[in-house]
Amino acid sequence: MMVCMGTINIDVLDRRIIHALYVDPRAPFSRLAEVLGSSEPTVSRRYRRLFDARILRVVGQLDSQRLGQLDWAVRIRCAPGSAPAVAAKLAEHPDTSWVQLTSGGTEIFSMIRSRDGERGTPLLLSQLSVGRQVVDYEAYCLLHLFATGLSAPPGPSDLSRGEIAQLFSPARDRPSIDRPKAKLQDSDWPLVQALADDGRAAYRQLAARTHWHESTVRRRVEELIASGVLFFDLDLASDVLETRPQALLWMSVAPANLKDVGQALASRPDFPFVAATTGSTNLLAALVCPDDISLYDYLTSEMTGLDGLAHIETAPVMQFVKMHATMAPAPTMTEAWSTGLGPRVSAQPLRQVSERATIEYPSARRGSWT
């Protein structure tokens, strides 16, 4: 089967390359070619075509909790028609990730990273304010991660078990929540930024960015991966390989059951992200399911057996505006409307760069950002 994205045709080899990169994001082209049964120039050319068309991007990421930093989630309720513009502005900020339009396009969800371990809340939170476009917002500090949010490979795998075993790499491991805290050196930041820009950058390119010797760069990347501070994930354009829609769940769980419920959800492949939080609810999760009927079935069957779960708010994801670090162009409403968990975008290339209780955080000062 071949999928057409504009002028780019996605065939079986493209899908196999994409799935292989989900197993080992930094696998050399020679290794990919050997496992996939193709030639190195062909695999390299196919990947470069996907990258240049802004369909696929490998991104290097840091485990914030390992660095002693606190990440935040923010839920923003917007005035009618304002959410796309607010989300686009929020997505341009370097400290945001996973900016999404939810609840029929009336709300925005975003992750906000703390860049300074000394600061209790990110500076961006102090710049949020209620105004003409933003009706209300609530910030949730991520106290504990049960599942870290690595994106799952889309659709059925085009790789055999043997091929997956040949490609397996610790660079794709989920960061362990049990590892002790670590500290980056000041000299590491150019390397970290280079890998965030292009997680498959060659060591010679990283050496040019850091002004280190190539062997030093290779050794440091391997050290950061082994320590759990650095991991790699993929930003993939929506619906390239039948990406399943998501819904966000805000849950209230009895404190005595919070750990058990969090661990139970994190053990299920349908929950790529689960975190205990501050705020009006205390557990946040992302649920991946085929459509709204499956969401209903999941909520009324799988979730009912969790002891201590008292309340759930759901918000179907309408559109990904930004993933880890890659922004997607906003579709028209005609393009956005389709079946599934509310409106969803049609396949688009990537570009770089309900009533609820609201709690005001003393440390999240109101500012002039609208």
C-alpha cells in the first residue's frame, strides 16, 4: 500500500525505515540497510526525502526528573475562535512541547519544561494571563512520572520480530524513574541543543557544533544515553501511518490508591503518558484508542476496575500543533473534520520550530502574555 502526502509517496520501504527508527533512532544507515534488505544509498536517500519534506524528524530529549527539574502541564480555555492562534503562539516558545487543540478546538493542552533547576516554576507560566483570547487556565506540576510519553510506533509494524531484535537500542529506552538525579555540564548544552535540532546528526556535525573532537562527542553521547539523561524520540506527521487519535484524561484518585492506579495505567500500551500532578485533579494520562466508540468502551469497562478512581474528565485531541519540537501547519476546518475522536487533521507535513474547577498557583504569577 502507498500513501500520498502531497507530492511525497510513502511506500513499504519508507514505512519500514520509519518503524526501524522507532526501534533505534540513531542507527547508522549501513545498519538500517543491512536489516531492511536494501542498499545504504537508498535508505539514506529515502530518509533524507522524508526529513526534507518535514514528515519525519528524530529529536534528542532530556529526562527532566533525572536532572532535578519539574515539568508542568497547562490547560488553557480560550474564547471562541481564539484557540488556534493562541496555540500557535504557545508552540513557538522553545520551552513548550506537545501543544494540542482539544475538546472540539476550544481548549489547549501543552507541556512546559523547566530550564532552570533553581526555579520552582518555568518563566513562561508567569507570562500567561487571562484576557481577550484566554478565558482561563490551570497549571499542573508533574510530581511523578509513571509513563514518560515516548511516542508509540504508528499502525501495525512492518518489521519482523527478528528485525526488531537486530535493531534494539538503549537510545529508545523509556527513561527510568528509579535512577538517581544527574547533572549536565555547562559544556554539554551545545551538544544537547544540536541533538534536539536533529537527533540523527552525524558525529562530525555534532563535533562542528560543539567544537569538540569527534571521538569526544561520540563518547559523551554514549555516556548521556547510558546514564538515562538523554533519550531519542520521533516527531512524525499526522496520519502518515494511520496514527491513532488520543484523548487526555484528568483523573481524581484517592491518595492511598494513586500509586497503584498510576502504575496500572502505565503498564498498558494504550497509555504512553501517565503522571501524578498537583491541581484540581491528581492524575493525568494520554490514552491512545482508535475512535470515540473505543474511548467510551475503555472508560466504561477497563477503567471501572481501578480502586480509588473517583472522577475522570476527558478531552479528545483535535490537532497536534507541536510535538516534541516540531510544529505542524494549521489545517482549515474542512481539512480538520473527520471521523474518530472529534475532528482530526489530514496528513500534513511538519514545520520546525467542559466546566472545571480552577486552582490559582501562588508561584504561577499572572503576567501580560495573552
